Amino acid sequence: MGDVDRPTVVVVGCGYVGLNTAAGLADLGAEVFGVEADPDRLDLLHAGRPSFFEPDLEELVVACVEAGRLSFMSDLRGAGERADIAYVCVPTPESTDGSADLSIVEDVAHTLGEVMPSGSTVVLKSTVPVGTCDAVATWLARDDVDIVSNPEFLQVGRAVASFRSPDRIVIGSWTTEAGDRVERLFAGVDAPVVRTDPRSAELIKYASNAYLALRLSFVNTVAEMCELGGGNAWRVMEGMGLDRRIGAAFLQPGPGWGGSCLPKDVRAMAATGLAVGADMSLLDAARHLNERRFDQIVSQVEGALAGSIEGRRIAVWGLTFKAGTDDLRVSPALAVVGRLLDAGATVLAYDPMVRSAPDEGIVLCDTSEAAVVGAECLLVLTEWPEFADASASAAARTIARRLVVDARGVLDADRWMAEGFEVHTVGVGHRSED
């Protein structure tokens, strides 16, 4: 075991959450051992390469490895034997009923319970339902090992930055000593620390993501009103966001919300609430509105084409669930593209971070320019900055019909209209040159 100033930390699971946590804690001065069961992912880590893209992460991993504060292994038992603190960062996939599958957490807890030193601490970083710390206490079967909830709030595309400068650090513990032990890991990080009980800490994570989903569904409801009845949702949201009680974050109209967290966490929170008899109809409504939003984007394309999508050649810019990542999990862009393919469209797509087609029906192009050649409509589904800078005049020369549906509001509509394009922008409806 290490000492108070430089504890030995084991991070179990080196996927998105785990690797960012391992590198971040090592950067703060801890001695960190990352445990990864997947041999292919482990080989990449030994070479200093994450299995996914995240800005600045690879450089941070390499720096911490070279400084001797970060290493990787597959031996959970061996790592657990030397741990002062063990962070559990394993997947909690969605079960068929929407609840979180905790089987991997349970397996890890059983193993750690057999090998961790007396006086050590297990920290749950994985997103888990309310009451999971209680379950882990049972699975550990140890009264000399503390359990703490320290939920993650990493933002895809800026995970390193959000670890170094988070909005808050949440620590849920049954004892002051265990909470202090975890809080010391973040010495030097300038952020408010919320100290609470484990159940409240677990719920803070779910409630935060569920609220963001609700907020986005509301924004897209306003966007639909503007698209159908007039008005500009971007100006509406600007006016709303200036109210200090509301704020400007997560007020951007779009094609719907997605990613690896929001959809799963909304369903898991709903399942947890229903299990205790709470009314979860608000979350159900947000999910329904989001699914409907995907259909609305397809309807906008169909309306712009003034006819059936079947047999139409549609260019798509963007496939990842947001800019700044290569993450395609539960991507709104793919939800929309899937509906286009089901309707019989031919989809030619470009995304700067996607190297192979995520659906066999998608024709993946090497450049944004190649995607629009011969297309009857350009549909923008991810807010990559390069799309904002794309040449409207170049697109005008090769596209079959000068028609754009911008589901992210990333293009300069006036510039595209000057090149003769009919432009439909999310939240503002139809614009064309008179």
C-alpha cells in the first residue's frame, strides 16, 4: 500500500470513464494501476494508445506512464492486493427492462473483497442505480473496507479538461474518514465538493443526466413550434438563456439527444423510480419526444424534397453523436440515417472521425465534398466545425439539387442561399432565395 500523500489507486476497467479517471488521478500525483480485461484494449494501452478518441487523453496517458505513475495490467487480484483505493469503472449495460445490469460490478466486488487490504476503500465511479453501494457492501462481505460513491461527470470531447476543472466533485460516504480519503485524491482541483451519503451521490448522477435530457426535449419542442408556426428557436433560446435562473447551456435545437449516457441513464432512473413506486411519466415523455424528434427530421427532409424519400440520393454530414468524438453509440445521426435507409433512400455520408460505415446501407465517403456529388439533398447531423467552413460554392457545382436541411444549425444559411441553395434550418423552418 502507498501513503496518504501518494496512495496506490487501482482503476478497474479502462474504457472511457476508467481511462480518463486513471490518467487524471495519476496526473494529480497518485500511483495508479489500470486493470483491463480486454486483451486488445490492453495491448493498445501498453503502447500508450487509448481504444477511443478523446482530445489530449493519449498525450496525458503517455506522460503519466513515462513519469512512472501509471501502468496497466489484467490481473485484478494482484492489483487489488496492493490497493489503498480501488475505483470501479466497469460497464453497467442496460437490461431489457431498462434497468442497469450490475453483474460486472458484482463480480469485481467479490474479487476485491477477497484480496483488498484492511482499511482500504472501494469507490464506485460507474453509473449505477440508487442503492448500489449497499449492494456492493454485501458483495464485498468486508466490514474493514469502506465504500464510497464518486460519480463521473466527464463530458465527451472534453473529458480531460472536465476532469481537471469539473463543475463539482461529488463524494458519497457513510463515514467522514472514507470521504476524506477520496477527497484528498483531488487536492489541487479547484471545484466545489459535495459531501453526502452514497444514495444521494448515486442519484445526483442520474438526476443530472435526466434533467439534461428533459431540457433538450423541451428545446426541440420549441424548435418544432417555430418550424411549423414561425419564429426562430435560436433567438428564443438566446432570450431564455439570459435569464440567470435558466442559463444558456443545453439550449441548442437539434436532431434529438443521444450518446452513451443520456438515453441509458434516463431509462435506468425511470426503472429505479418505478421500482419504489415513484411517478416517472415525465421521463417517459422526454424519451417519447426524443424518438419523435428523429421522425421529425426525416419529415423535414421529405417535405423539402416535396415527395417520397424512396430512391433519393441524400448526402449526410456527420455520424457521431456529437462533435469532438468518434463515439457512435446511440447517435441521433444514426437514428435519423436508419430511418432514411428504411424509407428507401441512398445515403452517402461523411464524418471526420468515422473510418468504416456503421451500417451496411451507408456509403461512407472520404470527404464532405465527395458526399454531396449527385445528391438531391444535403443533411447536416453533427456540428463539426469544419462543416461551418465548408464551401457552399463547391457544393453547388456538384450537388444535383441545391437543397440543405441543417439539423444542427451549423451552416451560415445566408452564405448558402447566396449560392442558390434552399435552406431548412432546425428551429427556423424554410428559407430560400427569393
